[in-house]
Amino acid sequence: MNVKVFDDRLSLIHLPAGIAAYFFPAFFIVFLFYELIEFCLKAEKRKEKVENFIGDLFEFFAGVSAVHFFMVVSGIC
């Protein structure tokens, strides 16, 4: 399986969404449901593959990880 990270322009939104989810944890639930619904609807039409779905989640968690890393290194958290 070849995971596709930042496969389209809309994927660039996932990184800031992950950053926002660090400060507003409920945003994670909204994002996860959005991704599941999007995947289910697009998978029927063969527009999105599992590789793209996993890539979207990776992009989101990269944002969460980046802000957490910054908080720890800067001594804020």
C-alpha cells in the first residue's frame, strides 16, 4: 500500500485542522466523522482509496504532533 500524503490542494487544510484540534479537542471528533463520511461517499464512486484516507489522517495527526512538539520544546506544556 502506498499512502498518499498531501494528494490534493484540499489536503493542505488537514494540517491546520490538526493544529486547531490540539486546542479544541472536540474538533477531532468533527474531523473524524467528516473523514469517515467523505470516505464512504467517495469510495462508492471510486474517487477515494484507502491510501488517501490514511494519508488524510496522517496529515491531521502531523498537525497535532507538530503543535505538541512545539509546546513541549518551548516549555509551555
